[in-house]
Amino acid sequence: MKPKHPSESLTILTDLVLPSETNPLNNLFGGELLARMDRAASIAARRHSRRIVVTASVNHVAFNRAIPLGAVVTIEAKVSRSFKSSMEIFIDVWVEDRESGFRTKANEAIYTFVAVDDTGRPVEVPPIEPETELEKQRFEAALRRKQLSLLLAGKIKPEDATELRALFV
Ligand SMILES: CC(C)(COP(=O)(O)OP(=O)(O)OC[C@H]1O[C@@H](n2cnc3c(N)ncnc32)[C@H](O)[C@@H]1OP(=O)(O)O)[C@@H](O)C(=O)NCCC(=O)NCCS
């Protein structure tokens, strides 16, 4: 399969925070942000694979900054690495200042999607070739994150998590 670049899967979703999407502190409800990130990540995974894709796991979410009611939120999702049938999607969340238009990074997350056929069986996806320095860093660390996710899900044994073991020797 012909390799693709992360930029080919770039997906940008910009939307407002409405009153029905907030918690009692008038900040964006965490579950709403998770759903928006899932949607953006799913489009990125589909753009990379051109297949049906399903969320396999949420590997990491950092709710670093609260996002207030009325804020303009931009979610950027890109495939950071593909394996056989799975794809790691890196998601950056930005909030735009109303007056200056300046964007501040509010949150980030990493999801894993799997490409499947019509019966839900995993199918192969194109390899990926990172281009920028950040894409290369995210690509390099993705195998480690995949092994950690599989280990936590009980899908591999600790002795098979070779990338994680390499961190401690
Ligand atoms: C995701 C799913 C397709 C994986 O199926 P499976 O039978 O476990 O298939 P496999 O073991 O062959 O795994 C397929 C790929 O997913 C990866 N994977 C599975 N679970 C994973 C996890 N928790 N973290 C990271 N990767 C995972 C495997 O490593 C494998 O990757 P690779 O092919 O790139 O090496 C299946 O579990 C599924 O359909 N889950 C439900 C998905 C869904 O409905 N999501 C929405 C939730 S509401």
C-alpha cells in the first residue's frame, strides 16, 4: 500500500460551547469534548484508511484547561502512526480569544481507531510517513503507547511489551 502523510488525514472541527454543553461551573462538559474529539478522530482515521473505522481505545486525555461557555473551540486531529489495521490519532484542542483571535492550547488526547470491513473484521491500512519534527516525535513514541494500551487492556503480556521494557533497562 502507498504510504500517506499525516497531513492527508488532518481534520479540523470548529464549534461553539453552548449552555446545554456545560457543567455547573459553566465550562464545557468533559463528555461533550470527548465526543467532539471522537468525531474528529474518526474522520481523520477514515481519511487515512478510506475504510469504515471504529474507536478501539482512548489512550490518553488531558483536560488541562477549562473551556468556558461561549468559547470558540477548534479540534485538530491527525493520524500520527498506522500499524496493520490500527491507527493512532493525535488530537489537539485550541480555544480562541474573542478579542485578539489568539489561540491557546487547552487540551490534547490520543485515540486508537481500527479499520474494519463490512462485517467488522480488521483490515489493513496504508503506512504513514511523518514529515514535520512534531509528526516524527509522535510517530516514534506511538509504538510505546500502543503496547501500553494493549497491556492495560490485558491483550498482551508484560514480557511482550518490548518498547516499554526498553525504557527501564
Ligand atoms: C476494535 C476491534 C475491531 C478490535 O478487534 P479485535 O478482534 O481485538 O482485533 P485484533 O486483536 O486483530 O486487533 C485489531 C487491531 O486493533 C488493535 N487494538 C485492539 N485493542 C486495542 C487497544 N485497546 N489499544 C490499542 N490497540 C488496540 C490491535 O493491536 C490491532 O492492531 P494492528 O492490526 O494494527 O496490529 C473490536 O474490538 C471492536 O470492534 N470493538 C468495538 C469498537 C466500537 O464499537 N467502538 C465504538 C465504541 S461505542
